[in-house]
Amino acid sequence: MQITILGGGGFLGRKLAQRLAAEGTLGGAPITGLTLFDLAAPPAPEGARFPVRCLGGDVADPAQVAAAIPAGTAVVVHLAAVVSAQAEADFDLGLRVNVHGTLAVLQACRALPRPPRVVFTSSVASFAGGQGALLADDARQLPTNSYGAEKAIGELLLQDASRRGFLDAVNLRLPTVIIRPGRPNRAASSFVSAILREPLLGLPAELPVPEDFAVWICSPRRAVAWFLHAMTMDTAPLGLDRGINPPGRSVAVGEMLAALEGVAGPAARALVRPVPDPAVEAIVGGWPASFTAERARRPLGFSEQEGMEAIIEAFIADDLAATRAERGL
Ligand SMILES: NC(=O)c1ccc[n+]([C@@H]2O[C@H](COP(=O)([O-])OP(=O)(O)OC[C@H]3O[C@@H](n4cnc5c(N)ncnc54)[C@H](O)[C@@H]3O)[C@@H](O)[C@H]2O)c1
């Protein structure tokens, strides 16, 4: 089985590539090749027993995307994107990468002799509703930011391409994935990881929202498990509706900080200082904090999100040492 990960040098792309290298198989079939594509050629995962091609390029360039999705590709995981605050700050860049990039992916898949599975990462940011909302599976996407609108457009394009038989899409509307390793990024939700990661590194962090502010979250381990499921699941039960709200968790910031204290002690929690930021709250505050996620659970079999302490312990096990090294700490 040949697999391509677009955005394969990013946070989740690297984790997925590493997991595929460790497994060597997907859905019981041996992996015969992996292509990783990102702005700069991503590093190959360690220990892969199959050939890995690492390509640098622009996902909005149709020829470069076509080269990353050769004939014989069975699964494309499309993670390449400009994230929320950056897409809000630079409309043209967001449109080019998030919309024209997804169109280029559609066209490259359409040109293949056999329609590939396409796993596309949409976002909770494609919905409105804010803090009080509990969204059912048929909730309408009403984005309050350009990134969310671009993700919703991508979903519709891939859904229609699935109906036409050009490809076979699973559009996962990911929660905010925490704890992101490395440095803060340009997602408006970057603070949700920072208030846990920075204290675990012994560094201060700013909390831009009140402690009762809730966020719909999942862990990187869970996101990768959902990707693996989406890459191989039977899509017949999806019918026309290719959008899936996977079963994340709604967690208040205060609960996150209590879990931080439980795992790393009161000194870690004391490093988090409230510094209200109306600009961040304006973007993230529009995203719903809860979903029923019934369809993903029961008929579709997406696994449940573990609790906050387990998320923090997993970050310590998987990413803390590498983050320290990357940041020279
Ligand atoms: N991490 C989250 O909390 C979260 C939540 C919801 C949805 N998502 C979506 O999941 C996907 C993966 O998220 P992530 O956290 O790994 O993001 P990331 O920013 O770490 O990775 C995205 C990758 O896309 C690449 N990219 C950007 N522009 C490109 C271009 N023009 N051509 C080729 N590559 C380009 C970036 O270099 C980056 O490596 C993204 O589509 C994101 O929108 C993430």
C-alpha cells in the first residue's frame, strides 16, 4: 500500500509518519511506500522498512502535488494548511494554501487510475456557537473566521469528488490538538498547549481567557489513532456525508491546570499567569466547546479521547525531551 502525507513535516504529519514506520502495515496490508510532502522536505521517520520519499514543494502548485501523489497511491492524508490566526491575518495566503491547495489535491487524486482514500483534516473552527453550544452531528457549519470557511470549502469539494467517484474522502473535523510540542505556533488556540507545555519546561505561560473557558480537545496520540482508522475504515456507511466530528473532550482551562498540578505539582501551575487577550478570545471564543459526536462513536467506531492527566503524561513520555532539545533548554 502506497501512502502520501501532505503536510508531512508538521506536528501531526510527523507523528503519523513515525507511527506508520513503526507499524509497517496499515489495515493488515504491508506499506510499500510513503511520500512525505511539505514546504521543506520533511525528515524521514526512523526505522521504516519501506521506501520513504521526502519532497519539498507547495501544495497549491498542481504539478508538485501530482508528483507527490503518484499512480498506485492508495491513501492520501492531506494535512498541509495555513493555520487559524495566520489565515485570518493573511487572507490571500489562507485562500491559496487552504482552498487552492485542496483543489490541487482533488485534481491530482482524480488523475489516478484508482480513486484513493483521502483523509482531510477540517476543524472545529468551521463551526460557530461558542462556549454554550453542544453541537449535534448535523450541525450547520457557519465559520466565524477565514480558516474555518476554507476548511468547510475543502470538505464540500472533497465530498462532491467522493460522490463523483474521483476519490474517497473522510473529512475529520479535528478538535484542538494538545499538547503541541516545540514552540508556540500561529494557531489562535496555541495558548491551550502553551499553558501546559511551558510550565512542564519550567517556563512561564500566559492564559488569555478565563479559567472556566472550555475547549474541545484531543491528544496527538488520539488524532493519529483517528487518522489510522479514517485511512482504512469502510466509507459505505458515510453515504454522501463525509464530515465526521470525532469524539474529543470538552475541558475547561481550569481543569487542564488542575491536571497539570496533579501531574507536575503546584509550582508548575503557578507558572501560568492570567493575561486577558480579547483578540484570541474573539477567535477561539466563537468555536463550539462541545459536540455529541455520536455518529463517530457508534456506527463509525472512532476511539474515545483519554482524560487530561493521561494527555499530560503522554506529552512527557513522547515529546518533552525532544522539545527541550529543540529549544536548547
Ligand atoms: N493541531 C490542531 O490543533 C488542529 C486542529 C484542527 C485541525 N487541524 C488541521 O490538521 C492539520 C495538521 O495540523 P498540524 O497541527 O500538524 O499543523 P502544522 O502547521 O504543524 O502542519 C501543517 C503543515 O503544512 C505545511 N504547509 C503549509 N503551507 C504549505 C504549502 N503551501 N505547501 C505545502 N505544505 C504547506 C506546513 O509547513 C506544516 O508543516 C492541518 O490541516 C490543520 O489545519 C489541526
